[in-house]
Amino acid sequence: MRAQPVSHATVTVAVALTALLAVPAHAAPLPWQPPPVNLCGETGFDPVNRLPDPAAPPAPPLPPSIDIPVWVPQLTPVPVPDPPHDQTRVAQVPLPADPCRNPCPTVRDTPEPEPATTDETTSTGSAIAVPRIRIQPEIEPIPIPVPGGEGEPAQQAPAPVIRPAEAGPVAAPVAPAQVESVRLVEQVTGPGSTNRTDMRWQVDGTDLGLFWETEPGRVAMVFGDTFGEGWVYGGAGSDTADWRSNALAFSTDRDLHDGITIESMVQDSPCHAAELLGSRKIKNWETTTIPTSGFALGTRQFMSYMSVNHWSKIPGMWLTNYGGLAYSDDGGQTWTKDQHARWENMFGLGRFQVAAMVPHGEYVYMFGTPNGRIGVIGLARVRAADVLNKTAYQYWVNGNWAPAAENSATPLVAGTASELSVRFDADSGQWQMVYLDAIANQIVLRTAAEPQGAWTSTVPLVSTEMYPKAYGGFIHPWSTAHDLYFTISAWDSYNVYLMHARLNPPR
């Protein structure tokens, strides 16, 4: 997800709102230390709240310029239907045995180390420069649908299935897990990462990092808005920085103690991560398509996603068009958006816009929240064979699984939540749920014996005061009841980090 700076008109279509908590409230910064460096000598990003570099020159008391945004409406023709998505794919270029060697030198040059420079412009006077005032036009598209070319072929709607209401009582509450420790394992993506995703797949800035097991011994890792060469530190990139709405990586690395190794990504050209699900990239129509979870049923892969209409200027809020499902029958290389498995966001009130879907037994469970970061959690289930048939879903309402009750789903827990990640731990027989609690300034953990609860109280994992502007909390499927591995993203560095929580689950 990405955020929208008000001072850059050309970015209005391409930016995303990812951090509700722009400034930590009370955390005492840790002492400054140099940013991390990978084994190739490339500098990465430290997401921890730290004191500034004591050797750095003091920041100027006033910015050099102040931009005043001016809203400019613009009629924007939108050809409909959506054009077919480009499904061009190429095989993974074999990665060199030397991890520091560039696998595609014709795609991107290996950056040369920057020479040390001496600041010769230190001011000796006491005068304070007056900032320049600039009027910054901010284009606000007004989409106008116009006839376009041929779109994707129409899909036949599944036959309606209405299942009767069934009892769904909550289970006895379990004791909350205790957190012994939480540590930052590594930076997974971007410049300075061990995976060197910038050089290998043109992934300089990205977020999320949602996991699922595609087959025994292999996991997929899907990212949100992704930017390549031209991305700069400070948040999401612009539409000129090789913007892809989503990207997908694969890993077989089971030793997560020292990080996660990305072995390949879905590519549309050598050393270039492909966009899986297309988006129109038109604000107020469809700005982007963001994955929210993934799972496998047999050899078919599924991905839930949200179609984002626009990112709000209110931090932590956005408006979706709908939440939907896509599927892949070639191992995640190409994807088809199901035209009927969609939860429309009528008047912005849809309850299942941001979904986390988990297969278990004969059912697939769908945990969902509305658009934005201040919604409550709802729950639905569907038989695995009917996962693409929206009419077959049952929603958990007041202790019953009820059909056609999407917007009546009973909140699973008190309080608000966003960006859910849920898994079932077979060893403990318990469900684990991690999400951002924006009100508490924390990424938290809850556990339960059944999907409908009763869920425990929140157990803090990551403070957004210690990790400023952090969001996410997506569980690696090879976690256990004792070792919880999950990813977080940080806004300014706009990249993904692997975290490890050592848990002491109750007996």
C-alpha cells in the first residue's frame, strides 16, 4: 500500500497511504548506529526509531520551499471494458554463484560506490533563508467512461447455492501466548538487502510480503505496489518509477532464523518482476490492485485482492471498488480475476474488502475488514469446492453461519483492525491472527481454538513507536506455536522486513 504526497501532482495516481502513525508518540529513540550493509557492501535501511547521526550537519530550521497544493479537476476518459492484462512471462535467469555479481548487466548497471564528499557550503552567518512559496497544481481526475476495445472474455456465472443457516458457537477461550522476545531478522527486499531484489528483479521499493504455501516445501511471497529504478527513499514511488501494482516471489528456505532467501520471481522480461493483477492506474476509477492473502487448493493457487478506487488524504483511509478473488493454474505465473467472486463496496460500507483467506478442513475461512484501517473484523466460510461462488458463502452472525448476510457479520473481536494475517497451527491446534491495531500503535497477536473465537486479548508484537510507520504483520506459514515469523513494512524506507517472535504458548 502507498501514500499520497500533496506536493507532487504527477504522483496522485501512483501513491499509496501506508502509515496511519506518522510520528511515534512516546518512544525514546535508540542510539544512532550506521545503516546495515549487506555482504556486497550495499547499504540497506534500518527501520528502528533512532537518534540522528551526531556527525551529520544540522538540518536547516526552515525547508527550502513550501508547496501549496491547488486542486485542479480534470476530465479523464476511461476506455471500458478493461483491456486484457499482459501475461507475457519468461523463465528465471539463473542467479550467479557469486551473489554480488549482477545477473542482468544489460538490464541494469551495478552501481558504483559514491565517493566521499566534503561539505563546503557550511554557513558562517546567522541569517535564515526564507523558504520559496510554490503553488503546486494537484490533478484530481474525473473519470468519464468511453467505449474501448475488446476486454477479457466474459466468464459464466456459477449456479446460485444457498446453504441454510447452521450453528457456529464459539469455543472456550484459550490463554494468550506470552512473548519472550521479538527481533528484526533482516531486510528482505530493496537496495542493501541480502536478496538484492533491486538488481535481480528491479524491485527497489515494495511492501506487504504476504505468504502462502503453494506446495509442500515451497512458499509464495506476494508484494503490493512495487517500484524499480527511479524509486527514492521517502515512501512509495511515482508512476514513472517502473510501477507495478503487485509482484510475486518464491522461496524454499526453511531456515528463517537468519532470513528468507528469495530464489525466483514471476517475470515478464529477464530480471524484471511482472505485474500479476493488472490495474487501470486511474485515480477515482481504479488506482491499483493490492493483494491481501493467498492460498492453494490442490494445484490451483488463489489470491484475494482489493481494487482501490483512491487513497484518501486522511491518513490510514482509502476507498475500494470491491474485494475480489483471482486464481492461477500454472503455479502462480499468470492469474485470472474471477468476474463473479467479488464483494462490491456499496457506499463504502462493504465488510469484506480486505480479506485474509485460510483453507482448513472442508472449508475456506474468510476474515475481512472494510476499506481503511478503522474497521472491525468479520468472518465467513465456504466449502472449498465453492470458493469462487459468492452465493455459497456463509457469514458468522450471532453464533450462526448465515447465508447472504455479508454486511451483518458479527465483529469477531472488540476494536478496530487492518491488514489481517491468519493461520492455523496444527501442532497446537490453535488459530493465530496478526494485524495492525492503529489505535494502540501496535502490531498484535491473538489466538483462538476456532475461527469464530473466542479470540484472546491482544498480545503486542511490534510497537510503531519503536518501528515508526510500520504496518502489516503477515505470518510465514512455516511458523510454529513457539516461533512466529512475520513480515512488516515501513513507510519511509518502503520495503519489507522479516521479524521473529519467540512465543511461550500456554500449556
